[in-house]
Amino acid sequence: MTGWQKQARATTASRVWAAAYVCIPTLLSGSAAAQIVANPDGTFSASSMDSAHTAIIWQVVIGGFVIVAFLTAIILWISTALRRARHANIRRAAFVSSALNSLGTGIVMIDARKRIVFCNDRYLEIYGLTRADLSAGMTGRELTALRMQRGMLSGDIDEYYRNVKTASGCICELADGRSILIKHRELSNGGIVSTHEDCTDQRKLSRQLATTKSFLESVIDNIPVCVAVKSIEDGRYILANRAFEQFSGLSRDQIIGNTAERVYVPEAALAVAQADRDAIASLTGQTRTELLVELGGSMRQVACNRMIARDEKGRPEFLVALFEDVTDRRSLSREIQSAKKFLELVVDNIPVSLVVKRLSDDQYVLANRTAEAMLGRRREDVIGCTIEDIYNPADVRLIRKRDDDAVRKKGIVTEEHPIQTESGLRLFLTRRVTVLDEAGEPQYLIKTNEDITDRRETESRMAHMAYHDALTELPNRAAFLQALEQMIDACEDTDEEFAVLSLDLDRLKEINDVFGHEVGDQLLIEFARRLESVISGGVVARLSGDEFGLIIDGLQPDSAKALAARLMQSMQTEFMFEGRAVRIGLTIGISVYPRNGRDAETLLTNADAALFRAKTTSRGSINFFDMELDQQLRDRRALHQDLSTAIRNGELSLHYQPQARARHKMTTDHVLGFEALARWTHPVRGFVPPSDFIPLAEESGLIVEMGEWILRQACREAASWPKDLQISVNLSPAQFMHGDLVGLVHSILLETGLAPGRLELEITEGVLIEDFDRGLSLLRRLKSLGVRIAMDDFGSGYSSLTYLQAFPFDKIKIDRTFVMNLGRNTQSAAIIRAMIGLGHGLSISIVAEGVETQEQLSFLVDEACDQVQGYFLGKPAPIEAYAEWIGRAKRPVGKDVVKIPRKVG
């Protein structure tokens, strides 16, 4: 029995009992009244008492019967009425209960005492409950606690009741993923009606709709073309994507709700309106147009597609416009066409035969002008033809095989082969490159043919030059070391000995200075021939400019002494050039295998050490390597190793010495630049003088690596100066002989950002003495970079004037020895005057080095010397010492830094 039925039954029973309580007292009071009426005076006799008693008894009986009958009738009537009412209530309650149970929403009714009076089946189904779980008198909070116990509610119950009382209710997320919308509505009698609706599908659908909407909005916003939708009825925009915002320069809020007149300038708005009308009038409902509109003060070309969206009755409702700014694309298209024509022109003019074959039909689709000579026909006649149409059958088979092999490899295939041409048999380099399509399949074959006959001949000559001296045709140092290693391998594990002789020509520099380099070169050639005739079978090589090397086997040291004696004797005969007799001297150093070394480098080094000792003691002598010399050599080697480590570990540093205009009273405003000078602080030996490690670097070849480091560091430092002062860097002759010096200088200027005009490269005569033509060519190339070239130590050599005539130097630096002798002899003053006059006559700036006194400075100023450099102006020091001079804020001067005054002189 439901709550509704129990309540109807209790109401009917209460009404029946109330009627009975009213009727019974009435009947009883009626019989008593009848008795009083029968004997109103209240007096009675005995007989009358008996008869009266009998009558009363009958009256009572009859009255009681009547009353009982009446009551029975009343009770039957009341019972029937109650039964009818109860059945009606039960039917009504059953109808309401059935109706509520058939709802898809769970319902719980609670009376004013917070007790449950009704709970439909849907509620029990939602939370997995049964009727047995509901006890009589259960309260709403107890039911909520039961749900929490069954895992159908989480959190705090009080918080739950606060949320469900809100107008929108609350959504309860169940553990199984369902979502239940719960609302509580309070009744006027204090009761509560609680509804529970499963909204899982609705929420899922809502999320899907939200996701779809967000996705579509994101898609539209990320379309790279402008998208706009307007209502045809009033012409107002109802949608605009981000690309439209960027194009128009307006926000979406400024576009939506407005017409084209508010977005574009009047002329552009008219053009847009006309395009809209054309789209509406179009039979297909789609149009493509290009408009010229003004935006942001510039004219933009816009390509637009317009489409009409219709309602369910087919009437135009919306206008969808997709458009993009094609101004840059059109410009790019024109540039591409121009570039295409340019590339076609380039391809036509490259000196290599080039053809392109389409692999799908084996037809040639491109051939340049150079290919005409290779193919023997005009290129117009080649395009569209196959190999069979161009070559004879014998060549077709070979060419097709090579083409097919290249296509299978899908890369670059290179081969060299001879081809008979009108000028004879020539060697050609053929390259085949396969071009793949997007699927990675071969699509085209590009083939080039290059005549490399001359190149291979040049390479052959260069290979010879790599191991031979260009002037004397003798083996060079590399070839000599190879021969020495081969000799060591042959003599290893045997008792055989051999000697290594290092020869140095004396007075060769004087001959170059007096007679010119042509005579000096002829002398070297004749000396090489004389060596070959004297050694008769041994190995002879030119190791450097005036140094030669010999390998002689036989019993040592006797064989080496005998050969050295013959060489000295051969030098007694003069060399004749154009009727002039020229005599030169010879100094020889000798090392013997295996006592003086068991590897090529050691033997040659020891022979050089013996030669060095001979030159320092007595030129024109013969000297064998000994132990004392070996100790000195080890010291030099140790210093050399330390120097190599110092370069790698950054132990070297740069000091800077100022160069300034020559003035009697000088200030820092007269400073024009600084010369970068290398300094070495050894971790054990301490400060190593430049006079010790610079010659060692020159001899060992480390000067090339060191010079590159000095040049890079100096340029990087100068580029950071606030003032555009010059930086001077010394270049060694070895740097001119090894590597690409011009490329190095260019790359360092680009790397550091230093203006070429601020870099001044100082060279000595040695650069031009070693190889005049090559040195002169390099100087001209360096000058073409925009850097300045200065001749250092001018006047100390023999051919300074010759070099001035051959190359336009920017600056001449007078050797410090002449300046130091000012005031001591008149010759120095006269020479300096002559140098200054010579420089001014050639429009070359003159710099005097070694200025240490005011008297020397005054003399140079009076003689119109352009610039000065020396201790009187400033000693070499870290650049921090000259911070103010280069435009930086003054910094504290360390204890090892020379403090330079603001004014000098």
C-alpha cells in the first residue's frame, strides 16, 4: 500500500466513528424523555407502578430495538459511504502514484516533519534502491545518507542541501559517470518536492555541441583567408574571422553589426557592394572577382569568392565571402617570372652542357645552348626527342645503360670518359642527377657534360708542384720528408747508416738586392743543377728560400764529410750571368742516422740545428750535430712546445701602443690608433720577451696560427671601441706563404664587424723577398678589401725603394734605430729627412718609431713627420690603460699596467 492509499483509508475511518458518537447519545436521551412525558406529575401508584414498570420495560425493549435498528442502519449507511470514499481515494491515489511512477524524473515528497510521504520508482531506479530500503517514517536526510552510503553521493550533505535549494539546482556526478540534475522546491505547508533528472545524455550532447562549436570557430578563425558572412536583408556583417580582422585592421566587434560602408573607404565600399549584387544576381549563386581596395593608405588587390546561402524556401538569406590579399602574391608571381627568365638566361650561358630528360617518356624537355655543340644539333630540335632520335645505335645502348644505372641509384652519379670532338679527343666529366617526385619516384634525369681536359692537365701539374719546387724543379720539403722516411724504413733493423745535410746559401739576399730577383732566381736554378751533379745519385731537395736538403748513404760520417767537401769545392767556381761573375757561399749542417735520430722529423731538425750552430759560429763552415747542440735544441723544443700550448690555452695576450700625430705638445686627441703587440706570460717561466718567442714562432711555423689569433683578437677589440681609431697588426712572411691570407682577413672583418679602413697591416721586406710576384699580388688583393698597408722597419733592408716603386703603400714606418741615433750622429738626421721627403713626394704617410724623448719628438715635428710612436707617447699596455683614449669610461689601472697621463710632452 502506497503512502497515498494509507492516508485515504485513515481519513474515511475517522469520519464513521465520529457519526456513531453523535447518534447513540441522541437515541438514549429520546427514550428517557418519552418516560417523563408518560408520567408528567411524577406520582405513581403500586398497580400503576407495576403496569408502568411493565410498560417501561416494553418501551425500553421496543425503544432499544428501534435504536439498535436505527443504529444498525446508520452504521450500514456510514460503512457503505466510507467504503465508497476509501475506494475512491485508493483509485485516486493509485492513479496519481501510477502517473508519478511512469515519469522519467525521480520524485520524492517530504512533509512538513521532513518525513518521506512519496517516492516514485524512477527515483529508486536512478540510485539503485528498492522499496525495501525505505522504512516507515524515514526522513529526507536519512534517505540522502543512504544514497551516500551506497556511493550515489559524495561530499558534504549540508553543502548538498544548500546547492539543491538554488533556482537552478545542482548537478550530482555519480561514480558510474552519470549526471543527475537535482532541484528542491519548498511547499507552502512546509513540505518539499525533490526532482531528480538523469541529464547524462544532455550534458554529453551539450559538451559535444560546445566542442563542435569551438572547433568550427577555431577552424574558421584559422583559415588563412578572410571569411565574412553578411545578412542580405540589411547588408550587415554577422560573422568575421581573425584573418578578416588582420586584413581590415578592425576588431571583430567593429565589423559585426556594421555594413561595408563602415569597414571600407567609400570607393572600396562601392566596389564591394557591386560585387555583392553580382553574386546575388548570379544564376549559380557563386562569383569570383578581384577588387582593388584601399586599406591603411595603400592599395591592395583582393581575390574574392562569393556564395549565396538560401533559406528553406530557396530565398537568398546570407552572403558568404571568402577573400584574400593577393597583392604580394601577384608581385611575387611577377618576380618569379622575372627570376625564371633570368635562370633561363643563366642556364643558357653556363659553359657546361646541360640537358633534362623526362623519365615517363624518355623525351628531352630542356637543353641549353652549350649542349648544342655536344649534341651536334640545335636545341629546338632536341627538345621532345629521345636518345634514339639523337645518337647512333652504338652509342644509344651505352648511354641508356648509364642513364638507367643513375636512375636506379636515385642520386648523383659522376663519371669521366673521353669523347671525340672537332678539336680532337677530349676528356669529359658527366654528372647524372635523378629528380624525384613527391612520392619518391624518379621523375627527371638531369645530365651535365663538362670538358675537363685542361683541368686534369692542370691538376697533374699541380700534383707535381705539390712535391716539387716551382723554380728549381727539385723535390720540396714534403717530398724530402717522404724520401727520408723511406730511407729510414729501408735501413731499420740493419747496420746501414746515412746522413742528412742541411745547406744554406750565403749572400743570396745581397745578390737579390744588388742584381735583382731575376738574377737570384737564375742563381738558385744553377745551384740546384750543380748540387745534382755533385751528389750524383743521392736525394736533393729545396727546403725553403735559400735552404736545401741532401740525403747521402754510405759509411758515416766519412761519406758526409767527403760530400760536404765536394760541395764546398764546387762553390769555388763562380756563377756567370750575362757576363757577370757571381760568387756565393755555403754553410752545411749534418745529422747521421741512427745516432742523431730515428725518425725523419728528428733527423732534419738536428741537421737544421747543426746548420744553425754553423751559421752563428762561422758562415761557410761544416758542422755535425753533437750532444751540447742537442741540449740547446731540447730547450728550444721545450719552449716551442710551451708556445704551442700557450696559443691553445690562451696564455697569450695583446698589448697596445698608441700612434699619434706628431705635435710639440701632444694630447690624447692627437691619437690616431694603436699597434697590437703579442705578449706571453708563461705559467712557470713568467714573462717571456717577444724577442725570444717571436723568432721561435717564425722558425717553427707557429707564427701562422699565432698571427691569425692576434689579427682576430685585435680586430674584435678595435670593433668595440667607441672611437673609430685605427688598429695596426704585424704580418709575418710565413702568413703570406701559407694559407689563404686574403680570405682570412676578409672573414675576420666580417666576423668582428670592423670597418676595413680601420685595419692597418704592417709588413716587412721579407714578405716580398721570399716570392716577390706572389707577395705583391697578395698585397694588392688585401688593399682591394679596403685595408691599409704599411711598410715596417723602412730603411733597414736593401730593396726598400724597389718595393715602394712596385706597390703604393699607405704608410712607411721609419726604423727605430734611426730615431734612437738622433742627436748622436748627423747621418741619422739626414736619413730621416730624406725618408720624410721621399714619403711626402710619394704621398705616403711617415711614422717614426722609437720616439722616447722630447728632443726626438721636436725634431720630427720640425721635419714635418706625420705620425710618431714610442715610449714617450705611451708604452705597450693592456687596452684598459688607454680606456679614455679610445672613448671608454676610465677604469682602475692594475699593478701590471702602465698608467698613461692625459697629456704627453
